[in-house]
Amino acid sequence: MGRQVDKSRNKSLTEVKDKLEEEKAKPVTAEEDKNVKQGSLFSFANCLVLLLTVILAVLVPSAIVKTAELQQLNNDQDQTIANLGSQAENLKQKLQKSLSESVEKAESTQSIMKSLQIEKQELNEQINDLDLQASRKDKVLRDHQQNEVTLNEVNKKNEDQIQNLTV
């Protein structure tokens, strides 16, 4: 005895496809159409999708506008940073220039001060030499004056003697 197989169970794949196509080809009757549940325009899912669409319709343009504003602000800040950088560079150059001028001025002032100190020392030496010469000349003058006084006295004595002799 062999195995008995249910013939209705083992249908080929092609037979099943053919049956499905026949069912699809049949026109839908009014009764079957009523049995199909018709969706309402304002069902919960539709309302939810409508709400999400409205929210997205508001949020997406506002996000785009905000992004544009932030981009403009970013560009403005970049420009400001560039301007500040160039101003800082200009100020740095001016500072270096004034610093170098100050250093040059200080060096020239120091060289002038050294030359003036040397000149002052030379003048002080000249003053000391002139004082020494003046004191020597004063001494010579005093000596001459004293000699004159002595010679005048001697002269007077001699004149007195001459007068005494002549009288």
C-alpha cells in the first residue's frame, strides 16, 4: 500500500497564480464595495499627518531663515575678525615704529649727554687752568706791586737824601 496524497492540497504554483488573477479580474460588486471599510477624511491618522505637515511647513522655513541669519552673522563676525586683525597688525607696526623711534631718541640723548659731560669736564679743566694762571698772575702782580712800593720807598729815601744834600 502506498502513500495516499491529498490531490487538492498539492496544487502547482501556476494554478494558484491563475486563480488569483481570475479573482482580480472580477468586477467588484456593490455589496462587496460596502463591506470594504471606507476611511474618513478626518481620521486620526489623517489629522496626525496634517498636523505634522503644518508643523514641518512652519519649522522648515524658519530653520532655513535662521540658518541664513546665522550664516550672515557668521560672515559679519568673520569680516569683523579680519578687520580687527588688520587693525591689530597696523597698531603693532605703529607700536614697533614708535618703540624704535624712542630707542633711537634715547640713544641720541645718551650720546648728547656723554658729549656734554665730556665738554663740561674740558670746560672745568680750562676753568681750573685759568684759575691757576690767574692766581699766578695775581702773585706776580702782588710781587710787582710790592717791588713798586719798595722801589717807591727807596726812591723817596733817595730823593730825601738828595734834597738833604742839596740844602
